[in-house]
Amino acid sequence: MVAYTGVEKRPEHEGRQVIWKIAARRSTYQKLRKRSVLYKARRKIEKAEAQVRVKVEHLFRVIKRQFGYVKTGFRGWPRTPHSG
């Protein structure tokens, strides 16, 4: 299951038998040398996971926009910036 950092610590997920696919932090790469086999393998795995995550999140954005879940600005109210 694709998730974000810290999801395994949340109380609503206690006791679940799930393998979380969480994006690695930048610090995990800084510990490795760029020419090492482990570094290259981790980068390939992260790239594959990121490509899946992008495809899924884009679909959710499209569906939400079709059903009208968009940040709107009203007359006299400042419009909130879109967080991409």
C-alpha cells in the first residue's frame, strides 16, 4: 500500500498487517555513495514507486475536480493558493 511518512504510527492503523510503500527520505541517500550498487537500486525502486503514486494521485485530482471539490474564492475574500 502506498502511503506517506508516519502512517504506520497512526492509531487507526494499529494491528493492520500491511506492507507500507513509503517514499525514502533524502537522508537515506546521503548516507550512501552515489556509485554504490545499493544507492542505484534504491533510486530505481523509489522512481518506480513515485511513478505509481503520480498516476494514482492525478486520477483522484481529476475526479475531485469533476465533482466540484475545488478551492474557490468569493467576492471580498482572499483566494487561497493552489498547493499543486
